[in-house]
Amino acid sequence: MTGLRRRSRNTRKQNARPLIARHSASLAKCLVRWRWFALVLGLATLGPLWWAQAGLRVNRELAAMFAPDDPVLNDYQTLQSTFGGNVVVMLVYEDDLWSVDGVRRNRQWSTRVDSIEGVAGVLSVAKLVDVFAYLRPALPFSNRSEPALLDRGDPIAEQFRDLFEGYTHGPERSGRSTASIVAMIDPQFASRAVGALKTLSREMGNQAVLVGEPVLLEDAFDMIVADGRRLAIGTISLLCLVIVVSLQDLRIVLLSAASITWSTIATRALMVAWGIEMSLVSTILIAIVAVIVVASAMHLGVQRFRGAVTIERVLAGLAIPISLTCLTDAAGFASLMVSDVRPVTQFGVMTATAAMMVMVSLVLFAPAIMSLPDRLSSRWVRNASRSGHAVTMSVRHHDALRSMARWCVERSGVLSVLVVVTVLIGGIYVSRLTTNTSFLKNFRDDSSIVSAYVRIEDRLGGAGVMDVMIPAPDQITSEFLKTVRELEDRLRAIRVGSQHDVGLTKVLSLADADAVAAQVTMLSFVSPEVRLAGMRSAIPTFAEALLTFPNASDDRSSQTDQATEQRWLRIMLRTQEDLPGPDKTALTEAVRNEVESSVWKTSRRPVVTGYSVLMANLVSSLVRDQWWALTTALFFVGAILWWSTRRFGEMIAALAVNTIPILIVLACTGLFGGELDLGSAMIGAVSIGLSIDGSVHFLTGYHRRLRRGHAAVDAAIDSAADLGAPILLASLALVVGFAVLITSPFVPTSTFGLLVSVTLGLSSIANLTLLPALVIAFSRSSKVMR
């Protein structure tokens, strides 16, 4: 009975593919019969889809990069809502700042900045001069000719200048200083205000630069949107050139153009219908669609002219493998949806949808366009087709491919062990890669963005921003401010890193300002609340950004929630932005430990947040999620392969063969000093979905030959040799398409293009060498088990 059941199962496995083949033949006949109707349907839907996709927009908000319930984002939003929600921009320039003329110029520029719509307040040296005049008022009969803050002999003035060094000014160098006008901008008017500030910075001269979170995001998105259009044009142009040179057939070019256009418009229309917006990495959608379309069209083109083959036979032979490759592409992209990083999740949804739309577009356009007259192809291709011989390109290296496949099959046992060892070692090594947590490193070193931030790093002590929110009592007391300053001293003493040389570059709060003010005789007798109220009257927006005052504003009280019923004091921290990932993580954890270890007489917990914490957590989350995404991609792609082959061993072989190039590429990235970033963290799941294309076509040809009675070894060798040309040409299309992304000025896009290109190139070779060997090894092991 056991033998009968085994034979019955084997019979069902053998009959499964013929049944699919019969259905694919019927489907191909139906598509050819209704090809002109499908073409008209595809063209007719372009108009409505184009109208529907017009509402798709790019969301440039920082919150759009995180899940709505992300606790790190919630802490950052609590910080903004508690202290007014303003975002900070710094207008930086060089000047002889500590002179009467320097202060006068600083006041002029500060007034210009303060008058811009959307700017809620300004902090600058000129503002500090006014505040210090409150601390050191001029005597009635004094003949002082310069502001009190410029008095080099006044120790309190010196302390006050040092207090704000790194924010309003940098250290003096050869009589000149780096001046910084800190503008606090209402987020509702951020885009307009940033545009006006950029105009002002150009008016101030070449040395003036504008930096800050909204500036970085605006410049980044402008660059990426323009980059997406440029990459789309470059990708499509190069891929069309590859088609013309390799296949010499304008029908494949027409098919690719029609499918790319329809798939992109349909995908964008569905995004609008689903309420999904384009984000940081979604702007390369057209380039991704072009690569998927051309890879499929390559198979159609090569098979169409493998002798005198009708379009019906081509569609019947490729309907299943092309459908499976679109499904595996979709599975690879869709696996990115497990990420907590919203741009990556939306990118996964968008590209997975695009892969499915590619399959629909090929159904609509391929039968009709591939049925167009042969004169659209070159004479060389027409002669090959009429003579019944395969085109020269597909047979030129046939013997070399056969010899290579045979050599690998004869050593299938050794190669199987080598594959297992490579997967284990590669996995261990890749898991130790470090993470790039600096958002600034997403741009090339010669970009204006990086140049501006390098200047901030060098002149103002660091562009990294962190914040600590401390719950404050209803009445600010000297004891509370003393406790805050003790915490600040511990924060300044933090040292992390392998050499214990990494720490905070600046720690500042109103507790420090009050300590300086308390040294003034006239103010030493009043309470801290009175001193702080005086500072608030001089620089209201800045003071309210560091401490919540009772009845700060009617607008604030109308938005008061549970978080702002408690008074809060803010400690501003600065770090070097370009710190290595492990050092930045260790520094953040050290700050959090110091803050949480302090005892505060309130039920509310202190909060450590800030832009640097937010962005570091973004990349760390993505890198953490990449392993879940890769695991998800392997599971779903494996399920599709098992459904198509019904052989568990072949599924494992295909997944292993396509995982090895990913591990090799990532390991080499670490070996040459690279780090995981926004681009490299996505290549695992994406590459699996794309590279499995070659495996699907190989396994399809392998099983076709088995059904014809070929021995397993001969079937594997012949499949590798016969399918080598279409697999290599399709891989060439993928490599060329993604290689265009290398030219992007946005480093994650460039990294993504480079690593995916190399991975897909290695995968195409592995699918023609290692996969036949592993398939035979699993075939022999299953026979031994039976």
C-alpha cells in the first residue's frame, strides 16, 4: 500500500505540469484571438487612469517617514507640541562679530529674518546683546560706547557669551567668528519661510548657508523628485538601447514602452485610490517598473525568434514562467511591508502593485504588438526566423554554457556543501555589519548640503541635535535648577566609543542662563521665576522653546493636552552628526540612562528625543527589519516555487542559490568599510524577488524536458545551455536598469542600484551553474530516500 500511495503521489506530481501546460496553451490561444480587443482596452483605460493618478503627491513631512504609533515619533511630537511646535533653521555666515559694526550687521540680518512670514522668533548675538543689557543695564551717566556683552573684561559677559557658543556663534578665529541667526519657524509655513531664507542667504553672499531640519528635508525631496525623473529617462533610454542592440526588434521596444506607461499610470492611480502618498524612496517607481517590464520582454523577444515559432507558441511557453516571475517580484517587494519605516512600507506596496500591473499590461499589449509585421525587426532576425534557425546571439555561447553546466553537475555534491558553508559564513558575517545612522551621509560629499553641514560641524560644534524634556515644578525653584545643572554636568562628562573620546559637544538650558543672571547683584535677590520671566520678555520665542510658562499664549492653551498640563524644562544637546552608528547609539543610550537615573519629584517621566535620535532610530529600525523582510520574501517566493514545481528540494536549491549573491555583496560591503544604510538594507528582499526570475525559467525548462523523457542530468544541462541566452539577456536588462541608479546624488538610491545590479549579475551566473548542480544533488538524494 505504501508503494501504491507513493506512486500515486508521483503520478499527481507528473500530471500537474501537463495540466498547467494545457491551460497555458488555451490561455495563449484566447489571448491571440482577442489580442486587438485587449490592445484597444489597454489604450482606452489610459485616459481614466491618467486622470485618477493626477492626485498622487509626495509627502515631505518628517512624520511621514514613521508609523503613526511609533513611540520615538510620539516623543518627538510631544516635544514639539509642548514647546510650541516650531522647527529650527540656522542662517550661518562669517563676520567680525564681536565689534560694534558686527553686532549692527547681525541686528540688521536678524530683523530681516524676523520679518519673514512663518518665522515665529529669532535668537542671535543681537538678541543676546539685548538680554545682557537687562542683566547689565547701563548707568544713567555712563559713557559706554559699546554693548555690555562685548566687554572683554567682564567675567559675567564672558560666561554669557560662552553659554550660547555653538548656537548663536562659534569660537573666534583670527578676529572673525561664525555667526548663526537661529530662526524658529511655524511648520505650517515652513516651505514658504525656507524659500525666503534661501533668498536672503544668497543676498548675504557666498559664505552664508542655511541649515536645519526643514531645509534638509526640502533639499532632499527636491533632489530626489528631480532625480526620479532623470533616472526614469535614463533607465528607459538605456534599456531600449539594450533591446535594439541585442534583439534588433522595434516590437519589443514598443511593447516595453506601452507596458511601462500603462503599468506606471495604473499603479499611481491605485495609490491614489488607496490613500497612499509617495515618500522618500518611492520616486524611483518608473525606473523599477521599466526594469521589470524589460526583463520580461527580453524573454518574449528571445523565444519569439528561436526559429520559426508562432506568437501563440511563445505565449503558451512563457505565460507560466513570466506570470511566476511577476508574482515573485511582487512577493519580494511586498515583503518590505513588514518594516516599521513608513517610506519603505509604502515603497513595498507601490512596487508590489507595479509588478502585478506589469503582468496585466503584458496581457493587454503583448499579443497584439508581438503580432505586428516582421519588417519591424532587422533583416538578420527575419532571416533567422524564416530559416528555422535560432538567432546567432542565442547559440553563440551555447557550447560554453553547456560545458559550464556539465562541469558543475559533475561536482554537484561538493558544490552543495560549498553552498551550505557559504550561506552560514555569509549570514554570520553580514549580521555583524555596522549601521550608518547619519542622515547627512545620504548625500554625496561634494553636495551643497554636506558642505553646509560640515561647516556647522567644524565651526559650531556639531550638527546633531538631541533634546531632553525634564518635568518641572509649578514654581521654578533654585533647588530644581541646581538639580538640572548637576544633570547637565553628568551629561557633559559622558564618554563613549572604543577610545572613550565621544561625547556631547554642547549642553544648554535656561538653568545655565539663570546661573549667569544670578551672579548679577541686582538680580541675585529675586527668585528664579522673576529672572526667567525677564529673559522671556527679552527673547520670548526662544525662552518659551526651553521652558513652559504659565499662560504662555492663548493659542498654546487652546491646544493644551495632558502632556502640557505639566510644566517642562528643555535641555538642548548637540553632537557630531557624522558619528559612527555604534558610537551614536551608545551616546544616546548613555544620555537616556543618566536622565532616567535622576530623581524628579513628579509622576511624569523625562523624555530623551530630538532630530538625531529620530533619524538614528529610523535607519536602525530599517536595518533590523531587513532580516524580517528577507525572511518574509524567502517564505513567499519559496511558496510560489513550491506551488509551481511541487518539489521541496528544488525550492530550497533555488532559494539558496539566490541568497548567496546577496550575502556575498553585503559581506563585501562590510569588508571594504561600507555600512548598512537606507538603500543597502532593502536589497535582500528586492533581489530575491527579482533574481528568482532565472530560477523559474530554468526549472520550467528542466521539467519540460523531464516530461519528454530526458534523464535528469541531461535535462539540467540542456536547460542551462538553451535558456542561458534569455536568462543572461534578461539579467543584463536588470543590471543595466538598476545601474543607472548609481548616478543618483542621493546615496541610498545609488547604493541600492549598485548592490542590486551586482547581486542580480551574480545571481544570473549562479542560476546557470550552481542551480543545475543543486537540482541534481537533491534529485539524487530523493532517489536514495525512496
